[in-house]
Amino acid sequence: MPERPRTPKPERLRRLLRGADPVRAVGAHNGLTARLAERAGFEAVWSSSFELSASQGLPDASLLGLAEFVDAAEAMDAAVDLPVIADCDTGFGGPLNVAHALRRFERRGVAAICIEDKVFPKMNSFARTAHDLVPTEEFALKLKSGLQARSDPDFLLIARTEALIAGQGVPEALERARAYAAAGADAVLVHSKSTRPDDILEFGARWDGGVPLVAVPTTYGQMHERELFDAGYRIVIYANHGLRAAVSGVTSTLDALAASGRARDVEDGIATMPELFDLQRMPADFKAAP
């Protein structure tokens, strides 16, 4: 009997959003890191602008272009059976750019894109610099343009407000988020760099915009994902933890190798070749390794 076709990933992500548990997404920048997220049991992959930039040794400052973002997200989508949410910074320009970008990601199989309301070029939200926002009406036009270009009604467009990052407070964040939901956004990501979750919890308690909320607990990591879910956040994104772990682990191993001068001295602390073959889905006939 032939296999039943798999539910398309955008539809699967929407179903997850209606479930009884948080949708946990992990930051990745290539197929391998996406596959590690899948192996760990997460429900989605966050194709992270920060990780993409850092993996090329560049600041997260709008230096990479649409083609690089699309290619990376497609590689992640091809590597896993999880929905991929592409972090698209400010949308690569104005309303027409957002529409073009959405069509490109949609054609590549990605489940959702997320755009933020900062001016271009944007700087990473945790950088010690000013974070200027575009006018609310201007960003709403970008959202509407993207949604008009959508072919698959299940494909999600997530609006991200940086009002808390810019120091403008919960009332401004709520006003912007309501306008973005009214413009048709499928979910709203509210970002914060505070080490306390107070603003995030207040925002969730006051949210009346009718679309799901998304949290990124990078700085308020004391919050459990279930607590965030109970506060109204349907998606929880661990945006950069894999990359940070990789930098720590690679640094430790290479420092030890440089000091030792002998590969055997670090072998017990690193992945084996058979493990990597499994991650690569190497055919069984080729898996023999010393």
C-alpha cells in the first residue's frame, strides 16, 4: 500500500500552534545544525540571522543578502522533517522586497518567515547601540505586501516588534503588535533584552490581538518554556544556543589539541566518525570507519 503523503510543513506548523504544548524552535545555520535540533526532539528550526552571520565570521548587521538567507533556509528544510522558520531581519527592504522574499522562501519549502520593525541596516538586538524603529504604518504596509504575495494560505508571516529592545516600553510594543495583527500577521514575536521577564509577562497578560505570540528567552533564561506558554507564548525560540555551544566546544578541543600535539588526546571528547556518518545519513555500505 503506498505511503500517505506527508502534511505540508506550513500546515503542520499551524497545527502545532493550536496544540496543548509550546512549539520549541532552535536556532541553526545549516543542514547539520538543523538535524541536531531535530535529533534532540524540538518541533521547529529557526533559520537564525545571527547564526548565519556568525558562521561566516560577520556581525549580525544586515551584511548578508536574500539569496544567502534563502539558500541556507532551503538547506535546513531539506535536511530535516521539521518546519523551518526563517529569520529575515527587516525583510530585505520595503514592501516589494518583502513580497519578493516571501515568494522565494515559500517556493523553497520553508514554513514561515519573520520580519522585524527596525530600520535597515539593522544591528543585532543585543548590541550596545541605538535600535531605531520604522513607523508602525510603514511596517504594516510591508506585512500587507508580503501577505498579498502569498500563494499558500498556510505559510506564516510572523511580525517581530523590537519596541522593548528600543526602550519604548510595553504600551508601545502592544500598540505596534496590535497594528501588525490587524495588518494580517499570523503571529507576533515580542523581543526583549532584559534579564527579567517582567515586560514579556505583562505583554502576554495584556495581549488582545487575536494571534499567537512568540518569545525568545535569550536573556531571561530563568523562565521555563511551559511558563511562557501559560503566559500566552505559543512558540519559544532558543535562538543561538547551539552556535554558542559549538564555539565553546570547538574552542576547548582545539586549545587542548594545540597544547597536546596529539590527536588521540582529544578523541574521547569529540564525536566519532560513525556518529557523523549517521548525521549525514551515509548509506550503510559506506559507514565503516577506523
